[in-house]
Amino acid sequence: MSGFDVLTRGDVLDSALQARDYLVSCGVPGALAAKDPQLWGRRAVDHSRLGWLDLPFASRGLLNQVGGLVSEARYSGLDHIVLIGVGAESLAAQAVMEAHAPALAGAGGAERPSGELTVLDGGDTAALAFAMERLDRTLVVLASKAGVSLEGDAYRRIFAAAFRERGLSEREIAGRFLVITDHGSPLHDFARQCGYRIGLTDPYLPGHYGALSAYGLVPAVLAGADADRLLEEAASLVPSLSKDEDNPGLLLGAVIGGCAQQGPGGLARDKVLLREPGGPGALSAWISQLLAVGTGKRGRGVLAFEPPGGRGDFPDVHGVSINPRSAAQDESDTSVWAPLGAQFLLWEYATAVAGWLLGVNPFEAGSTVVQEAEDDAATLLRTVAGGSLTAERPVYVEDDIEVHADFPWPPGAELQTVLGGLVASVPSDGYLAVMTYLSGDFSGRYLAPSLARASGRPVAYGPGPGYPHATGPVHKDGPGNGAFLIITGDPAPGDALAAHPVPGRPYSLAQLQTARALGELRALRARRLPVIRLHLRNPVDGAGRLIEAVRAVAGARRP
């Protein structure tokens, strides 16, 4: 696919055209093309915060630098890249690998990819087990704009210890790590002390706008992706972004921002259902975090989610299809066609425009909603050596499923009652979000259809800590109309990696995961948002019982 287009239909088209005309009358396309920071008020945005517009060209120099590193890695037999990162840093690289996998395989799939990428974001330990089986071929990339996250510290220690057990010297171990971070960041100083190779990035570039920077490109290039083609795709879009007409980025931003504004009757279509032909992928997840971080501020924000949580006719949901196979058969309100490189730049531009329409600065650091949950988790982990992470007792237990809530349930209540109370707490203009902190393959995706039927509202879902890290701003600084189900669990039987202590730390990966969930829980409670936590003492059997209970709630509430 080489071209790009945005097609919108129905009443969404009217809102989009009005918003686009307003944007043009205010000179937004020209100001963005000139990287004028005063679009968001005097001195509100530094000129350098708009450097993402230049990345389709500026990052070509980066690829020349990475070429030597790729050759060195292949010469050393390192063709398995482990990317440690939570949020935007990992999602962009995953999207690149998903899009370029057919090209890597060669015609008819006859050739093997020149490398592979495994992403560790603090979720399922199966990915860690997969990586440990390929340790002799592994190069570890630690990516973060700031310091070392809790997960980054844990995984770094695990890999360093594993390399050491294989007989590698400290110098050889240092050569197995590459750090991508901002110049002068805490991680920069740490990596320098450890002797790791370091790739430095622009500290002024917003993290959620870094898909075409080293964060998105370097891990994918090391794993064999064709980043030259990616940048060419993005560069082909650039000339149209300065136009008033035939500007797909302006139209998409007008669609997203115009729909999210309060319209006639007080209805705002501030929720976006993203559809991809092959099902939800890393690109949809990347778009979700971009919109959440870019617009989730000052009581406003656009929440994007994926099927099947969007089943149903929700008047405040705007459906967007990404590269649908047929325009005639696409039932979404808006369709977006573009190759991946152009998709990255297109959505970044559209988010900037939507933020302008909503009156929020899409590039500002915003609040500390994400960091405060991690800091809280770190505090809990410092005391874990003395016993349990929390003294909180469940208010109710059924079939080894613990219910943790701020309020007591009546005697004789069942799990179905608990879940019914949660879905009833979802506001009429709100949504339900499911966050799973489990080592197995159980996902909120299995609960989303029934919860959507039960609540009559859309359902977002994702694994922690990656999903709440990526979308936290819209949940906590946005409209404040979400209800939340957090699911934790004991390590699955036989999951030795989850239960094994992190080298040099007094906790295991399973305890780290639970601490992350508790930090998120406290952050949501502090904002007085409806939230309950279910803890599965037996995660395998408990997942099945939970699915049955949710289906029963949906059946009981069906008209």
C-alpha cells in the first residue's frame, strides 16, 4: 500500500467538515507546518516539541548509525532482540514488526526473518520464558525516556544473572545490552556507569510522539525490519500536511476532535472503536496510547478501544477502521488507509489537531498520574520482605476468588452480585475498563462482550502494567466517567519464573505485578472512581469461573 486517504460518512462527516473549516480559518495547518509553538498559547509549547514533524527525514541519519550495530550483532550471532519497555516505547516497535513480518519472510515465506523481536512489558512471563530459551542469541534493548522502571530493573537483573550463569564476563554482559534514552536522563547516567552501549534521543521529543525516532525504529531494525521503507512511507505524507485541502491528517484530526466536542443535545463522541482487518494489533494499541496521552487532560480526552468491547450501538462511540479491505463493506464511521509509516505520522498529526480543538496541549508533560502509581508500587515492594504486600482483607471470597472493594457486601452476596454492582456503577456516558495482572494468557478480551452487554456501555481492556501505563492519562485526568475491574492472581502452577525472586531484590516478578496492580488501584480510588479488584487464588480455575459469572450477569440484565 503506497497511498493514503481518510473517508468519513454520515453525521460524523458534518461534524468533521465544520471542524476542518474552523481549523483552516484559524490557520492551524500552516502554523503546524511552520512548527509555530504559539498554536497552544504564548510559550505553551517549545518549538523543539514539534520536532516529530521532521522525523521522516531526520531519522535517516539514525539508520546509518544503526547499520553498523546490526552488522556487529549478526556477526556475533545475536539475532533475537529483547525489548524491555512499557507503553509507547514498545508498542511502536511491535507495530513495525507486525507490519513488516511478511516482507521479512520473503516471497511465499521461503526465507526466515533475519531476526526476531520479543517485547517484555511486565505482563505475561511466557514471553520471558521464550526469551530465556534463546539466551545465546539475545541482545537486550532497554528503552525509556526517563529512569529505569520497576520492570526494567527486574528484567535487566534477570538477564544479567542469566548471562553470568552462562559464563559471560562482566564486559561481555555489558555488550549484550543497548540502552535507548534521552540525553541527560537518569537512565543515561545509569547505563554509562554499567558500561552499556547507549543510543541517545532528543529530550524535547514527547515520548508518545516517538514512533519514528530511535524508540520505535532501533529495536525493529535490529530485529530485521525495513525502516528505510517506513520512513519513505511517512515522508510521502509530509507535503499534504501543510495544505488546507486534501490534507488527510487535518481531516482525521477534525473527525476525532470534532466528534469529541460536545454537540447538540450535549452528546460528545469521545470514544473511538478501532478496527483492523486481522483483529486488534500493536498499531491499534499504539493509537490508543497516543490519543490517551495527547488528549487526556483537564477533564477531557479521547478513549480508544478495540473489539469485542465495542459491540452494541453506542451513540457516543465513533468507529474507525484502519486499512479496511473494502470501503463498500466497511460499516465504520471513518476509514483510514495508509501504510504503517504514514499511519504513524498521520495519527500524530491528527492527535495534535484534535488536542487543539479540545483546548488541551497534546505535548505537555501533564500530571504525574502514571508515575504516581509506579512510585506507590515501589513503596509497597520495599516492605514486601516482611510479608504480604498489603494488609487489605477481601470483603468477600467465592471459589477462591477474592473480592477487594471499599465497601462491604451484604451477607449472602455472590460474585454475580459483586459484578452486577460494578456494571451498574458505569455512568450513562461512561465505560468499563478491565485491567489484568496475571502471568497466564487470560485476557480482559474474554470478558469484554459480556460486560458490554451487561453494562450497556463500551468496554476497554488490556494487560497491566502496560495498558494502564499507556492509557492512564485519559482514565485519570480525562472525563472521569470510567469504572474499573482489576484482576490479579497467584502465580499459575508451574510458573517458576513468576515465583522466582528477582536477583538482588526481595520480591518476585509475581509480587512486582501485584504491587503494580495495587498502585493502580490506589490511584483510581484517590480519584473516587468506581473500582474493584478480584484476586484469583487459583488463576486457571478462577478465570473460568469469572467468565461464567460475567456471562450470568449479562444474561440477568438482558432486556
